Amino acid sequence: MAQVSPGSAAAGITGSAKTACHHRRMDATTPPDARSRRREAYAERFARGDSYGLLLALLIALYIVMAAIPHASLWGRWVISMMLGVVMLLTLHTSHVRSRGLHLGIAIVAVAETANLLQAIFNERTGFGSSFLMFLLVLAAPVVILNRILRHDIVNLETILGAICIYVLIAIAFSGLYAWVNELEPTGFFAQKIQPENIDFLYFSFTTITTVGFGDLTAGTSTGRVLVTFEAMMGQIFLVTLVARLVGMYGARVVPSRVGVAGVAEVTGPVPGAVEPGAVDPGADPGTGPPGSDAEQ
């Protein structure tokens, strides 16, 4: 068996320690640079807009916060209103709304947030209209997103995420409208005699838009039934038309139509089964040619 001298062993240990220290120094310096590049790339992508993945993540967070906050809490309503304002402003930015429209949205959000904050500070419960104004404003967000995603040159992941954002926004906005009706109607919104919380309105809205309809909660007023009908119709029409069409066109380039609607998918390359002008169909009789040719005569 070969003998290893103490000097060689010490040299090997020293070399290994130096290598480990070198790797540690590289690990300590490389990640910040990589993180910095990722932050810059994300900031650039956010500035370009069409960040519907981020908007969808914010909507999921909004759902969780709304479900956790008690319905009667004025400070909770202010927090929800703040998040709705962020959702609306992000929608305007990422959908490339012009500066005039963006400034108008900022002004409306600022007025609504100020009113909700004052109500929370002074414990004022008589002006519930300002608490639910943001839900009415959020109803405009699906129109803004739809106008943007129909202008995408290529149906990509952000296009599909934008369509999903519209679907979720409609459900969240209607949950706020149901809560508003619950405050205005003497008998409340639901036919069941319960003290509804935010989670009840969210649950009812999402089961309505998906037409699941478990039946444990039902609308108990004429106004509520009208709103429920509209939400169910909007949800189903949106799913079977726009979402299904966009998923089927995923990856296709869209050519805008003359009427300015969604457009059609561009077909590249020869169409299967088509015959080029002036060419002879392989399945035709060899003695026949195109109309007006010598073979036909």
C-alpha cells in the first residue's frame, strides 16, 4: 500500500480549502448580479405592460384577503378598497390605457380611497355607497383587458391569462354588488336567514358565474335575482365564446379584421387538399386538365 506523506496530505487539504473558499466567494458575488439582472428584466417587462400573470396573482391575493376580513369592519372595507384600487390601476397600466384614461382612473381611485378612509376613522356607517364604489369601477376593468388582449398579434400565455383575469374580475365585482344589495335591502340579499360575511358573497358569486349552483345560498330579492341572472349569462357566454376561441387559437398569429373585432388566425403554408391555380389535380383523369386547356379541348 502506498504511503502518503504528511506534507502531501497537508498540501491537499490546503488546496481543497482554497478551492472551497474560491467557490464561496463566487457564490457570494454571482447571485446578487443574477438577481439584479432578473430585477431589471422584470422591471422592463412590467414597464412594457401585458403583465396579466401578475394581475392574476394579485386577484388571488385579493380573494384571500376579502374572505378573511369581516364584512362589518370599516377598516377591513378600506383595506379591500385599497387592493381593488391597486387592481384597477395595474389593469389600466398593463392594458396600455392612454395617459388621460390612466389619470382619470387615479383620480377616481384617490377619491374613493379618501372617502373610505374617512369613514373608517370616524366610524361612519351611513355612506356605504363609497365603500362599494370600487366594485363598480372594477366592473370596467374587464372591458379594458378585453380591448387589449383582442389586439395581441399572437395569442400567447399572457392573452389566456388576461381572459382568466376578466373571468375572476367579473365574479369579484358581482360579489361586491351582492354585498351592496345586502346593505340596501331591509331583508338582506340572501333568502336564507343568516348574517352573511364576505366569504358568503364570494362563494355565491363564483358558484353563480360557473353555474354550479349548490343551492345552499339563494338570492332573496328581485334586485338580487336580476343581478344573479346577468352574472350567470355573462360567465357562460364569456367561457364558450372568447376563452374557448383563444385557447383554440393558442400560438396563432391574429390578423385584425376590417370590423375591428378579434380577427382571424393567419394560415401559413399550403392548405391541405388545395390545388394551386393552373395545376392538375393528382386524383383527376389524366386526359382532363384545367378549364380552357388543350387537354379539355
